Amino acid sequence: MIALTAILAERSVIRYSPAGVPVLECLLEHRSTQLEAQVAREVEFEIRALALGSIVKELARVNLGTALAVEGFLAPSRKGSKTLLLHITGFDRLPAAAGEAGGTGDHPAGIGGPG
């Protein structure tokens, strides 16, 4: 499992897989301060993400710029690709200040979670 805080920066329109499953692609922006070897490190990145199924309608209603706590897993963007895509399996909206501050604090900020 991957858990991170991020801002919803971009979102596609809902499309449907050949099997009729709703699909939503988006771009997430993460910014936080992490402790590494007892030294504070600024972490900032963008990651492409994908939501499938029932979560799509809820994510489609989230305004761009909204801070989210996202859970999911990483997988290749397509078979044989070395590019990774975050598959979103759950999310919660965060207070605006959490996103502006980069998602630091008690919530899992940055890529983490138990394997």
C-alpha cells in the first residue's frame, strides 16, 4: 500500500474501459518535509494516477487544487513499461491548510505505508 498527501492538479474526463468500468486519470502534486538520517529533507514531485470503478464518480466531484490523503498501489502504466502509475483505491479530502503546508504532520506524508 502507498499512502501520500497531494493536491489534485489535473483530472481527465471519465472514460470507460472496454468492459464498461469507469476510469479517471489525474495528476497529483506532493510537497512535504521528511526526516532522513536525522536531517529534514524537502520532497516535491508530481505523479500520474488512475482511479477505476466506484471511486471514480466521487473523485470526479473533487475540485482541482483540493488537498487529498490518497491510498493505493503502484503498477506499470502498461504491460512491460518501466513508468509507474499510482492506482488510487481510496482518498479523503484534507483541510485546505494541510495541502498548503504540504501535507506534513501525523498523516502519512510522502510515499509510505506497509509494503
